[in-house]
Amino acid sequence: MELIELLPTLHLLRFDVGNVYLWHEGDALTLIDTGVPGSGAEIKAAVEGLGFTLGQLRAVVVTHGHDDHWGSLSELGDDAPFLVHAADAPVLRGDYRQRVPDPADLPGWERDLFLGLPPMPAPSPVRVDRELADGDVLDFGGGAHVIGIPGHTPGSIAVHVPAHRLLFAGDTIANVGGHTMLGVFNLDRQGAADSFRRLSELDLSLVCVGHGDPVTGDASARLRAVQV
């Protein structure tokens, strides 16, 4: 795991599979996603390395119900509330497994990538303390706005922090090797593309993606230049 400062109040925890983000202001922490199962110890070490404890977590926000984004929730203790969109909440509770596309429906290069993914242990089910909806506002960063962006999964969300021109985009946006693109493995590609276009209308200088590097600079222009 690599720990990278993006802003004085924001750190990226870069794992081999996927990104986790830690927002901190004063003694209050907000975690965006938790990585694959087994990531809990490294998250704890990163938090403590910055001078905090997991007991200072005020919320853990899950961008969507894929195992590489909520897999270590059960390893983070019981103090912080767990937040996820209502449509993906049953996955976290263990009512059914994560929803992934049929490989036959994917483009050839994406199908090969999907079929080459390493096996991953199933996460332990967890409680959901708050079911999110489009338009909800979370108490960090001067107000963090939940945006429903169905397509990648039914309950995919982004979190927009206007005061910082910041967006946590989950997997609807990817930025790999300097190439900004629609994220892969979408249950509903057209829905994901519509959601991508909705996000591109925001005024952004930093987009924190689930996979790849954050989009920096004039991030809005970068998104609008993508053909989806």
C-alpha cells in the first residue's frame, strides 16, 4: 500500500487493486471505500501513521457494492457508521453477492481483463447504518453531496465536495496511464455513460477515481473531452 497526500486534508491509500481515500479535518475522519478483503490492517496503519485512530472515523462511505470497494469493512471495527446507496445495501448485508456483468456482454478487451482478474475471498457481511440517496449531503468538507450514478452498479454513487472542487467518482470514471475513460465492468454501460456525462458537468479540479490516478488540473475539461 502507498500513502499519497492529495490535499492537506485528503490522502490516497493506493492498493494493488483499487484506491481508498481518507478525508481528515480536525479530529474527524471520513473514509471513502475500504479496498479488498484483508486491507483493514493496512488502512489502520495508514490512519495511525497520520496521527489518527480508527476510533476517530465519523463515517465510512462506500461508492458501490463491488467487493474491492467494501471488502474490508468488517475489519474496521464497530464505531463508525457505514453508508452506501440503498440499491447496493443488500450486497453489504449479504442478502446477495456482488452484481457483475456477464463477460459475454463485454467488449473483447474488457472481457479478457475481466476473465483475468485474480480470485478474491468474499467479504464478510456487515450492517448498513445509513442508506444513501441522490441529493443527500454528508457532513465533511463543508458539505459533501451524494450523486446517484447508476450504471456500474444500480447503487453506484459519487460524492461531490463543491468547496474543494473535489469529486469521489467510484468506478464510473477511471484514469489509467494518463488515459481518462469510462470505468469498466458496467452492468448497464449506457447508464454508466449517462452518469459519466452528468459528472462531467460539475466544476472540478480533482477527481478521485476507484482505479488509476486521480484526475488533476482542469479535471472538468478532461472529463468533457472523453467520448462515452
